[in-house]
Amino acid sequence: MARTALARFEFEHLDPSDAIESFLHRGDFKASRTTGAFTPIAPLTPADIQSTRSEQPAAGDLLLAVRRMREEFKAEIAKLTLVSAPPTN
């Protein structure tokens, strides 16, 4: 499951039967009426799992975001340092 999908869950009010729909899955939980056996479910393949990773940002995008945040933090720290510095006489 993609982290973005997991982050949308409100765990205090989570209904497990609704949450399961967010997971990548195959098949259903219905048993055959004639035999009472569950129908076979084809396992997920690596190709299926790769499609869920498309929600994740690329490494280059993450690095750019981190660098941008770093510069913003430096600017904020510089502002705070100027504000909190004692006046020089």
C-alpha cells in the first residue's frame, strides 16, 4: 500500500472492511455456493506491486524538496538569530 493511502486513514474511526478496499488485492471472500470452498486467488506479481509505487515521488524530486527546505530553515534561523541577538553598544 502506498504511504499516501495509509496516511489518509483515520485510525480512531477506521472500519476494517472499508479499509481493506484500499489495499491492492485480488479475489473476493465469497465461498462457492455448491462446494462451500473459496475460489482460488491469483497471487500478485511484481508488476502489480510496481504500479502502486507510482504515487511515490522520484528520488531527485525528494532531494530537491529537502534542499529547498534546508535553505528555508537556514533563512529562518538567520532571522531568529538577528531578532534574539542582544543589542551591541
